[in-house]
Amino acid sequence: MEEKYHTIPFKICQVADLDKDDRLAVEEAIRQLSLSYAPYSHFQVGAGITLDDGSVLGGSNQENASYPLCMCAERVALYHLSAFKPGGKIKTLAITAQNHDGLIERAVFPCGACRQVILEYERRQNSPIRILIYTRSGQTYIVEGATSILPFAFDESFLSKQD
């Protein structure tokens, strides 16, 4: 039996080191925290998206007493794009989260479902989406696309006829 490892490439910087578009995405993610509806978990997540045309969109998590009906901030932001700017090309998706104690210091990466949806948007636009995770100290984790955080992803190739 052969054992193999998969590594995840990422960078860490301070938000001040980001370019203007990335900072705008982080600022929108922070703004979206106040729009979160999280009366049960009190875990608020905000997402900000910058598009190649300079537009900025956002989304926040929306809870329901029936937890499976909740929607993550990342998917709300992506679906916001589809509804209001169809065909818009995403450059950056920034995410931040807070709980009772304020912004969380550890990097809170997207859940598995959100990773899969981000991957689908990358496929639709035929280019990776830069993902930024902003933390309390201002440290920002950067990955250059969903495949970095979703190894062995399910995609349309599995739905094709096999020769």
C-alpha cells in the first residue's frame, strides 16, 4: 500500500498588504456581519465579492430553527451575484466570522457545501476565485481557488459518458 499526502498552498498577510479590490471584498465581508441572521448559533458570517468590473456584492449567513434550511454567507453572496449580475466574473471572495466574543482569530474557511458551490462558479467563469479569510488580528489567509481547499472535488467530468 502506498501512502500519499495532499498539501494546501496558502498565503498569510495583513489586510493592509492587499490590493484595493481585495480590501473592498474584506470590507464588504465585515459589513455583512451586521446583516447576518443568527439567533440560534450566534455565529455570524459575512462574505464580500469583488467582480472584474469593480462591483462589490455581499452575503451573510441566514439561520432557521430547522438547521438544514440555513444558508451560509458564501452561498448567499454567490447566489446574489447570479440573481443581480448574471454573468459577472468573480475576482475575490472574502469571508469573516464572529461569535459572542467578536471576530474570530482563527481562519474560518468555507464549509464543504460552500467549497463545492465556489468550485461550480469557478467552472462557470472558467477561472479560479481568490478566497480570502479575514481574522480578528487583521491576518488574512489567501488561497488561489476552490481546488486548493477542496481536494478530490466532484465536478462535471463524473457526469460524462465513459468511453
